[in-house]
Amino acid sequence: MRINRNDSGAPNGAPQAQPTPAAPEKKAPAEPKEPVTQEKAPAPKQKPHKSKAKKEKEADEHTGRRFPVGCLIVLIVLALVAFGGYQVMKFYGEIDGGTELGEEQTITIEQGSSVGNIATQLKDAGIIEYDWLFKQYVKYSGKAGGIQYGDFTLRSGMDYNSIIQTISQEVRRPTTNITIPEGTTAVGVAQIFVDAGLVEDVDTFLNCANGTDGSDFSQYSFWTQIPDNGRLMKCEGYLFPDTYNVYADEDVYYYVDTLYSEFAAKTEGLTDTINEKGTTLDDVVKLASFIQEEAGVEAEDAKVSACFHNRLESDDPLWAEHKLESNACSYITQDVENNYLWNSPTAEYYGWPEAGVIPEEVLNAYDTYRISGLPAGPISCPGYAAIEAALNPDQQFIDEGYFFFVTGHPDTDVAGQYFYAKTADEHQVNVEKAGWAY
């Protein structure tokens, strides 16, 4: 049951008592309401205050703990400085040289050695201790350009300047001049080196030059392109004729390599022309060896070359077999002629004159009156003029169709003159003019 009250708080209908005035009551401040969803965080605990004496004690203990670490760092730094100073002193000692010198050693510096290679070589020999230091010293002293190659006498303990001075002195190794005339056969070249006292015998030279003793010259492209086609000697034609100043105390490989290196250098510029003309360097050298034998005069080389080119390439029915027909390499025609197969150093080397018979397989490979085209190999070592003429024959002589030539007999007034002809009949007349008719 609901009871209604009036404004005084008494139920409706009850007599109202008169209020006695009273002093107003002080209300306590309302406490703030906390959110229902959150818990009140506990108040942080207050650390107890430390006494001054305790703080000072802890500070002293903390300082005592840090002091040894700092000292250690200082000691490490000092040790590094000391070690660095010790190493620097060692480096200076290396540069200035030791108080005692070691035994004499012969150090061979090869031609083309770099400063780094030389430094390593000196270190390996015990002459120096720090190859990198020597390398930098030579570099920054500006003395690298004076270093020579050869044999030098050095000792451990030498100062750097003395070492550099020693290996910068020009060492005079014994040398000798070797002259190889143009048109010399491979056997003839070998004999030249034997006669000069540089090689023991002809076989030693030829075995090296032909690679039959295991010698390898594949660093030269021409060497790898020489076909194995039954030729007498692989080296024939490639031992470049010239005058050389060579060391007198080298091995046979050095001498052969010197000649091959010169051949490679001289013929390097002909590659493009050889490719354009669709031929090979080996064929060029073969033909050049005949030009060298049949002409050997620079003014006539290109004309003789044209005659040979016409024989090998002409459409003339008389030359349909394209035989070279050179007396320089054939079965016997006349003993007075320089014939590769009969009276040359090569023929003597193989013993054919004594036997009186040239082997049939040799004739089938080399006789220019028997075979078509070029023989199996060159018949001598031609000079550069003959090689160039083989590649560039006289175009006018080719166009006009010259096939024959003959030189004046050495015992006549026309000795050394050249007579050219287009037909066999014209050639016979020239043979008589040249003093060769019997």
C-alpha cells in the first residue's frame, strides 16, 4: 500500500507538528564515485629513505667496482701502442737492413716480372721478410722503372736501397749474333745454330722445332694451323730468316721460340688479306718458299708470283693440271740447280744423294712436275718480301697471261736478269738468251 506524504514528510491527513529551528548540519564532502568497470590501482609503495652515510658507502663501493675496468682499458691501449711501436721499429729495421748479412744467394728475375712478383720471390728466398712493405717502398720511391731482369747476388739483411740498387744494375749476359739468310732450309737453320756452338746437333734443334721432343709452340696460332699432311718437317718455312742477337747460354727451345716469335710478329698483319683471298697462311708460305728460290729479288718477286699463280689457277687448257713445275723441287733436272729433293741440306740430311733414289712417297708429295697444286710443305724459310709477293702477285702479269720465267746464267753477261714469257716457244727463246741452252 502506498502512503502519500506531504512536503513535510508526514503522511497525508496526519496533524503537522511545528518544526523547531535547528542549527544547520555540516555535510561531509561526498567521496568521488569510482567507475564501476575499473579497479582502483594500489598506491605506489614509498621507498624508505636512505641515510646519508649509507649513500656514501654505496657510492664508494660503486666507484671501487669501476676502477679496475678503466685501468684495463688503459693497459690495453698502452699495449697496442707499444706493439704498434714495436712493429714500426721492425719495419724500419727491415728497410734499413740488419746488423748481420746472410749467405750470398743468386736470384733470377725473369723478364717481364712485376714488382709484386719480385717482392714475393725475395721473401720466398729469405732476402726480405715483408713482401708488401718492399713492394710499397719500391712503388713510392719511384725506383720500379730501373729494375732489370737477370741473375743477381743478394743476401738477407741487406737494406732496401741496396737491394734495389743491385737488381737495377744491368747484367751483361753473353750474347751472339745469328744471321739466317732468306731461303735457308730448316736443316740449314739448325746447322747455323750448331756451328755457332749454341745447340749440340742438328737433330736436337729439329726435334724441338718440329715438336717431336714434346716442345709446344701452341701459343702461336700459325703453329696450330699447320696441317699434318705428310710433309717432311713441320717447322719448314716458319723459322723466320733475319739477324738475331741471342743469349749464348740458353736452351734450344729459347732459340726456336725466338724465330717463331719473329715469324708471328711479321705475318700478323696479313690475316685479313689471307681471309679475303680465301687462302691459308700455310699455302702462302709454301708458294713464298718457291718465289724465294726462283726469284729472291724484291723487284721480281711479284712477277714470279704471277707466273706461279697463273699455272695454279689459269683456265688455259695447257695448264689444266695446274702443276707448279718448279725446278727447285722436282726429280733431278740438273745437278747445278738448287733442288730441295736432290742437292739441298735437306736432301743431304735424309741421305738421298748417297742412296741415289728419292723415296716414292716423297716424290708424290713434293715433285712439282708430278703433282697438281702446291707440295705438302714449303721448301725453305722465305723472307717477308716473298711472303707478301705470294699474297699479292703482279696483277698485270696475271691479266696478260705470263707463265714462264728464266734468269740469266751466272757465267754470262745477262747474269741476274729475268726473262718472262707467255708461251712455251717464247720461253725457249728466253732460255737461249739467258745462256742456258746446251
